[in-house]
Amino acid sequence: MDAPVALTPLAGPPPVTTRDEYRALFRLAAPLVGANLLQMAVYAIDVMFVARLSAIDFAASTLGVFLLSLIMWALIGFTGACAPLIAAELGARAHAVRQVRRSFRMAMWLGAISGAFGMIVLANGERILLALGQNPQVAARSGAFLTILLWVMLPNIWAGVMRTVAAALGRPGWAMLVTACAVGTNALGNWLLVFGHGGFPALGLEGSAIASLFTATAMMLAYVAIFAFDRRLRRYRLFGKWWVPHWRRMGEIAKLGAPIALTFTLEGGLFGGAAFLMGLIGVTEVAAHAIALNIAALSFQVPFGIAQAATIRVGMAYGARDLAWIGRAGWAAIVSGTGFMALTAAAIWLAPKLIVGIYVDVNDPTRTREIALALDYLVVAAAFQLFDGAQAVAAGSLRGLQDTRVPMVIAAFGYWVAGFGTAIFLGFRAGWQGVGIWVGLAVGLAVVSVLLVARWAMRDRLVLLPAPRDEK
């Protein structure tokens, strides 16, 4: 069985021109971008169904999914550190079957270990939300929701590892196909279980959690089947000797992955913290913030997919110790990601009301203030689109150089000192309220993007590059 999109990691010599690198980057990034956008559709389906339940259930779902996402995406980033290692192994040698298999196996082991800890945290979801001052009734419902939803942790982490490895081995198209199937699976599961169609019981919020669990498990099993039957992936025998540990490789993945996980947490926490600050101002501000943030998150999926591809492309060049290729791969990705976000910034700037109209009726007189606030926030969102794209792809390129610790420190400073600090000051001390909070987000992204791109540009002076092959 062949994947719908194929890309041999080292089919012949490395790209010798910038145009060749752009072609290779787009072949790898396009299906990853598609998978990211489809994953947004999976989440949107959950919201569409749960939003029809009570306000308490909707709030409980929102809080529960936020906790799950914050932990799960950090752990997917943690285990996803196998990508630059695998890419470097492929770049260094034509036949790296054993090394790739070790990296995959230890990433899966780490996924199981870290996922178990994540599940323990989520099992205490009600206590966490009560400690954060949330409504007791909402916290109780969210806790019940999370006792089911926490089981998606392991299949989602394992599916994330398999998706990353498939892309690194030249089969990124499977990610888009599997995620497209997940959209339909999740929609069907919610339709059957939330409101009780097709003879199934109406389980409400718990039904949505069960649908998510079924979807996550189906995605994981689909990747297992792909690894077993895809001709190119099968030759790596990735599930061979799965019980044999390789502690050194596990340590390498954990060393690279821990800063990535913390970086994802810092970024996700910034936007979660912004929502909390909005809640201190008013309910209307929270609703307007949610609309504007969803629009920004949707456009972000493109540079995020390019960043994932950049990690693999730069990682292969790093393994090959080809300094010219490293430069071409990283700059091609940074230009592509930033260029796309320039287009989205222009669209948001020129037609914000049209874009908001996709989410709400802009002519509804009862939502006049909410729409006006969303439009104000989108003005700021248009400004930070360029920074958001640049920081994502620069971080992905640096991961290809196996550079994760300093970018983590940059994220901590940029997001939480510059960004969150500015949001608090402008939002409350200066009286700018919601607009001030969004300016704070923009400042955080700007600081991080400038520092990360500067670090990439100075990669030689900072001794981030390998010795050229002819010096070995």
C-alpha cells in the first residue's frame, strides 16, 4: 500500500539550489499543514455539539479541554524530539534502519511514561479547577468529563509520534489522510452519543468525551496499520524488538524534548492566561477574545506545519553536515512561513468584518459590542501575524539543529516577562482593557520572533552548526 503523498528523505543528492529546497519543503509541509487544519476541524466538531448543551456543560468542556490540551501538546512536543534525531540519522547515512527504529521505540516508551503522569494530573482536574477559583458546579462537571477524556492522552501521544516519524521517513501524506478520517469519525461519534441518535443513549458531555476517545484510538490504530503495510515504512520494522530499551537514545530524546515541551506550555499558557485576564474584565470580552483567537489560531496552522517540515529538512542537512544546505533549508522555511502570514495579515486588515461574519451574525443587534471588540482585537492580530509565523518557523529550524534549551529561555522571557507583563500593564494599569491584553500578546510574539530569528542568523557564531563533512 502506498501513501497518497510520498517524499523520499534522501532521494539522490541534497538540493543544490534554493528553488530545489522550496520544492522539497512544500512537498513535505503541504500535507502537514493540511493535517493541522483538519485537526482544527476535529476540535470544532466537539465545540459544535457541546455548545448545544447547557452553559455549565459548555464551560466545563472548555476548561477540561484546555487542561488536556496544555498537557497533551506539551507531551507531543516532548516525544516529537525524535524528529530531528531521525532526520539527522537519515542525513548522515543512506541506511539508518537500526538508528531510526531505536529513536521511534524510545519515543513511544517516553510517550507511555509521560502520558501516564499526564493522566494522573487530569484525574485531579476538579481539584485543580477549584484551586484556580472556578465555579464549583462547573469544576465538578469538568472533573467528570476529564475522567473519561484523560484516556485519550496515550493514543494521541502515540499517534503524534507515528505521524512525526512517518513524515520524517518521507510519508507525510498519511497524516492528512488519517486526520481527514478522524474528522468524520469524531462527527459520527458525537452525533450518536451526545444527543442519542441511531439507538444510542444520549450521554451529553460524557458522550462527547467517549467520541473523542474512540477517535483518538482509531487514529492510533490507523497509524499502526500504515506502519505495517506501507512498503517504505515497513522496511524499517519500527515495531521490531519493541520491548528492548536503549537508555542512551531515550536520554537524548528527553534532553531535546523537555525544553520543547516547556516552550509549548509557555506559549499555550500565555494565550490561556490572556483568556483568564479577559474574564476579569467581562463576559463579552471573553467571547470577543475567543472569536479573534480562533481566527488567529486557524491561520497559525500553516506556519506551524512549515515549522514541522523545517525541523526535518534542517535536521537532515545537519546530519549530512552540509552547511549550505542547512542555510537554504532554514531560510526557505522562515521566508515561506512569514510570507504566508503577511497574506493573512493583509486579509484580516482589509476585511475583518467579513472574517468575523464566518463565526457570528455581524448584523445581530444583541451582539454589537462583542463584534466591535472582536474587530478591535483583530486589528492587533493582523499586526502580530508576521511575528507569529516567524517565531514558529525559526523555532522549528533551530530544533533541526538540536537547539532547544536557549529557545526555551527566549520563550519564557518573551511570552511571560515581555508579553504577559505588557498585557497586565496595558490592560489594567493603562486602562486599555482587552486591546491592551492583545497588544501584550503581540509584544510577546514580537520579542520571541526577533530573538529566535537572530539566533538562527547567528548560528555559525553561536557554534550551533556541525563541522563540515570534509573536516571529519
